[in-house]
Amino acid sequence: GSELSGWATGRYTLQGYDLNHNFADLNSILWDAQDEAEDPSLISNHFIPIPAYYKWPNASVAPETRAVINWMRKIPFVLSANLHGGDMVVSYPYDMARPTWLQQKLTPTADDTVFRWLSFVYASSHRAMAQHDRRLCHGDNFMQHSDIINGANWHTVPGSEYPVHTVSAVILALSSPNREYPQ
């Protein structure tokens, strides 16, 4: 399985960037604004601009990350999915727990019902995911949760792709069993 064969190999660019965690931390920007607001419900969670410092030429941003952000600005879309190797699960935003010091905590977005529904539809329609007699990949048994999970309730990740995508699109991360590299 991937846990025995260097599953992180291929996750980093030649420059050392982890592309899964190289996006701006828009979660903290949103949550700080909500904490400071007199009425947090008036703070929009549907468009959070990418911070200016993140666009600086010397910022620690991979060219691939910049390309994805530029692509999303040029071609706005409303639904997307990332394919990952590893556990067989569909994770949905947020990918970072609130409060941020927790390693795992259910941290739903305002659109949590939509994310959960989309995740469930995919997981229940996926032939291999629908077979619950399969071997576990990393030891997490997602079958008990219909093979879906809130990303922050699994493992919290600042700077993941979710907040950037939620600026313009609904995104799900689709993980496939033990295959970081398609064959």
C-alpha cells in the first residue's frame, strides 16, 4: 500500500513545494474578519480576495499554484474535484479546523449541506467505494461515515486548495486507494 511505498513521493515539486498545501490561507482571513465584525453573518464567505503578499514575485508560491489560480480567474466554474491517491474517501471543505490549533474538528462551511450531498452522491455512485468489503488503506474506516468527511474533521490543513476554490467553485477532493501515480 501507499503507506509502505513512500506515498509522499511526487507530492512535492522540484522546488520543494507541496502543491496540496501551497495556497493562501483564506480560512484565517475569513475567520478573523468574522471575529472582528459586529455582526459576523454580514461577512461574505463567497469571495475572499487572495492577499496582496501572496501575489508578490518573491512569495513562496509554486508556479503550478499560480497557474491554477490564474486559470480559475480566467475560466470561472462552479463545480470541480481534485483527484488524490490514498484513502478511498471524498473530503469536503473546510480543510482547516476552527479553532486553528485543533488537529481535528468538524468545521462546516455555510454550504455544508451542498458539499455533503455532492460528496455522498459521488461516494455512493463510485463502484469501488460502494463495496464495503474492501480493505482499508491507511487504517481510517470512512465506510462508517458513508465514505465522506469534512476535511478539517479528518486532518486540519492550512493553505489547502479548498478556500481558493470556494472563492469561485464547489470543490471536492476525491481519493482513490493506494495510487498516487495512475497506472
